[in-house]
Amino acid sequence: MDSSSNIPSHRPITIAELGAAARNHKDECPNIKAYLRLADQLRREGKDLADAQEYESAFVAFARAASIVLEKIPSHKDYTGALKQQQRMNLTLVSVRLLWLRPPC
């Protein structure tokens, strides 16, 4: 806070800026299993950041994880060959849950 007023010296980041920060990362992995590990790592990182009340950074981590699960993994060339049917079904369930959490556009 600025000592001369009650105005915070750091304004909150807008949703658009958070989205841009999440898209700014190049999450390219050589294989689909690496994408799965990265998505899980980002999910855990987001939870830890949220627990530490670092909400802006948590949002970016969760958004990156969601992007991997919703966009990158299903469109990966090895999606059907590298994952068993049950694994693909589990990813679909996770994707549905993530879509329910996504704010309306």
C-alpha cells in the first residue's frame, strides 16, 4: 500500500493478463507421457501456490495444466496409441470437470 493513501501499490492482474501469461509458455513435450507428467506437476504447483495464497500464480499454473489436458494431449499424434482406453476415458472425465470450472467467455 502507498503510505499516503489506502490505494494498493500493486493492482491485481486482470483475467486477460493472466490468460496471456498462461499462453505465453511453450509447453512442448517430446511424447505424451511427458505431457501427462507436466500437467500433473503444474496441477500440484497450482495447489501449493493457492495454499500459499499466491492466487495469480496459481491461476497461471492451473490454466497451463488445463490447456495441456484439454488441448495438447487429445491432439497429440500418439494419443490413441500410447494411452489405454481407460486412461483416455479418465482424461475425458478430467476435461469435463475442467470445462465446468472454466469461466464463461
